[in-house]
Amino acid sequence: MTILDLFSLTGKTALVTGGNRGMGLAFARGLAEAGAEVTIVSRSAERNAEAIQSLEGDGLTVRAIDADITAPGIAKDVLAQAAESMGRVDILVNNAGLAIHESSFEIEDDDWNTVMDINLNALWKMSVAAAEVMREQGGGNIVNIGSISALIVNRPQWQPAYNASKAAVHQLTKSLAAEWAPYGIRVNAVAPGYVKTDMAPVDEPHFRQHWIEDAPMKRYAMPEEIAPTVVYMASEASSFMTGSVVVLDGGYTVY
């Protein structure tokens, strides 16, 4: 086996939440290009179909499950569907997320709960459901998408709910990594900086000073720049990595 063979996902299966656009779509594409059989899950059947069509246009075969992962009891159903269609679930990428730019004095309880339900609670439930499947298989790999918002306070906008949820994701990653290591389940997280997606308006001029100019590289990332690290963390190339949070931010957090 060569060093490059360790990065291959041939014969592996992967489930990506929020995989129909933005970073999630880039992750699904990257995992599939590395050889994995991939299923995406998101609540929008229309966007799922568009994503599948886009991937198929590039010669990649990816399935979709239309489901709202925040719904009660849905996590186990999604994992059961994925395991049945793919035969097993080797990799879970917890990507689904939401940011609401509201200050502590303005955010309503419903908005706070919505952010926590998507960013943290659904991730928790999907992780436990996946771990139950992976434990029976003899191992698996979970990659959580965190954020530099777990490490810094973003400006000029205030977003305490998002920041708190991502900080919890980072600590949960470490907690689950420690607990599940005896079962052969690795759990790691990626903490991206500012990435151009529908959720992050990186092109808006009033954000440029703090989002772009404050970073040493003075630019934002594209989703395709984050995907290779997810592939690495999902592969045997990172076989000795668990409980780690890998920061990809163009140097933003060095200051």
C-alpha cells in the first residue's frame, strides 16, 4: 500500500447531512471522487434532486434521503435507511448547520432553539445513531463540521447562538472521541473560517474589513478547499487522529 492509497475511500460508505449545497455538496463530491459510496440527507427534496443531478453530471453516483434531521426520532430512521441502501455506514459527516445574526438582546427563544436544534442537537442524535451502527460493524468514522466561531467572537455581526453551538460541537467531538475509541470509532472536527456559501455573505462590503482583511491570507475560501481535509479525516490516512479539531481559516485565528 502506497501513501496515496491511504487516502482512498474505495469500498467505504458515507452519509453527509446538509449535503445538497455549499460545503455539504463539496464534501459529498469529494468523498465520492475519493471512491466512497455516498448518501446525502436534507429536508429539501427539490435541492436534493438538484444536487444528485449535478453530481451525476460529473459521473458520480450519490443517493439522497429526504428528511428533516431535527425531527424527533428521525436520526435512527435515517441511519437505518442509509445502512440498508449502502450495506453499512462507515463515515458520517455532520455538516448541516444554520447561523442567525442576532445579538443577545434581540434573539428570540425560538431562533435560539432553532440554531441549537440544527447545529448541536441534530448532530448529537445523528452521531449516537451512527455510532450504534458503527459499533455493531466494528468501527467507523465521524467528522463534525465546527467553526472558528467556536474559538473567536465574530464581528461586526453578533451571533451568540451560533458561536455557542459550535463551541459545543468542538467539545462534544472530544467527548465522543474518548468514549467511542474502544469501539473503533474515530470522531474529529473541522473548523472552517469564512467560506463562500449561501449562509456566509462573504462578498458583502461591510463584512470585508473584519472577515477578509483581518486574515493573513486576506481572502475567503471556497467549499472545495475544505473538502480535501474532510476526505483526509474520513480516510485511513488519519488513522491515528481522534478528538482533534482542525482549523482551516486562512490564518484568521493566529492574531
